[in-house]
Amino acid sequence: MADNGGARKPLMSGNWKMNHNHLQAIQVVQKLATRLNDKTYDVVDVSVHPPFTGLRSLQTLIEADKLPIALGAQNCHWEESGAYTGEVSPQMLAKLNVVYVVVGHSERRQHLGETDEMVNKKVKAVLAAGMTPIMCVGESMEERQEGDAQDKVQGQVRAGLEGVSDEQVGGMVIAYEPIWAIGTGETATADDAQEMCEAIRVLVADTSSDDAAEALRIQYGGSVKPDNTAELMDQPDIDGALVGGGSLDPDDFAKIVQFQASSD
Ligand code: PEP
């Protein structure tokens, strides 16, 4: 689709997965904050997604120091409360001023049996609690080799957005994360990533509306590093990155977040 002339502000999100206890989380965000500045926040949005145990500590730090870094979670349940041992509800996250919630990460789909139906329930629950879902989609290497990558991803997008209003879709984030690129050091080429992100936007224009498709932010995720970020972010349909391993170290993540400095 046509370049939006920068109307969609890139969102650079650090998904720490099961790394960093709450004390380490504080240190990482303190260091990250010293490496970013107002110029950075003018041109990109930044979020950090610690394990649940780090959320309260980071909320306190972010609010006390007035850091323009958004707090994110990695998952939640779709119910508000109840007999769901080990789960955390969207309302509990909203109470901690969580802004973004990752939903349907491939590691959860793969290892924890998360289905498209569950992802759709979570998307709706996160929206109902006033937060923004980052809905992850992506194909396996086998699906790519078989030529099924677009069908797989478009199926996940359709299912995940089922029953979500056009306006809500426009405010969401979708993360395109080819499974074979996650944590492997292999990155999709900028052209391949762009092709899939464009296909997602075209599908959303079809299933929701042109306005929703134009406003929707689409991140790329999969072995994003300081040296490959600028080229990926230069693509017209890529509006940010969901970064796993590359976000654990504040120096690396700061370089990724400030990708525009390296491409100036
Ligand atoms: C992720 O966790 O969403 C991810 C893309 O991981 P990595 O950057 O380590 O590939």
C-alpha cells in the first residue's frame, strides 16, 4: 500500500519473555531511559513487556520518573476474574496502567496450545479493558516453503479480529512474526517482511475498512537487531518492531529504538 508519509508513529516494543526479575527489570529500564531522549520519543513510541512479576515495579519507576515509556504485558486471560488458577485478567493489568498487551505470541500458540479462538477472546478482552492488543501472527518455515505463508497469516488475522469494530481495529497493533525468525538469528528480508505486512493491511482494508487499515500499526518481529532495524523500518507497511532477545540489553534496545539516528 502507499506510504502513509509517516502518519503512523512506529512502536518499538521489547518483549522480554521469561527474562529479568523485578530488580533487573528496574535496572534495565533505568539504563534504557538514560540512553533515550525527547527527540527519540517525538518520533517513536516505546514499550517494555516484562514478565508479570516486573509490572508493578516498572509502573512505579515509570510514573515516579515520568518516563515516556509505555508499560506492556506479554499475555492475559480473557475473563475479568474467576477460577482460572495462574491467570491474570485484563482488568488487573489495566489497574497497573499497562498500555499494550501482547496476545497470541507464537511461543504461546506453539507450546501452550493457544488457538485463534482464544486469541480473538483475548483481543476483545484487552480492548474492553481500555488497553491496546499487540496481536501476533506468523507462519512456520514449513508453511513458507509450501507457499502457504500468506494463507496462514491472513487466516490468523481474520480469526483474531472477528467481531472487533473497525474503529478498534484501527487502534490496534498487529505484529507479523515469522516463527522461523524468532530467536533464531534469522531475519526475514525487508522485502519479504514488507510483502506480508502489506498483505495484512490489504486484508484489513477488506474485512474492516480503509480507515482502519491506514491507522493500524503493523510491527515486524523476528531477530530484530541494531544493524537490521533501519532497513526493516524503512518499509512503507512496517510501523515498528516487536523485539525479543535484542531488547534484553538496554544498550542494544536503545540502538534499535533509535534506528532513525543510524539511517540519517
Ligand atoms: C519475540 O519475542 O517476539 C521475538 C521476535 O523474539 P526475537 O527478537 O528474539 O526473535
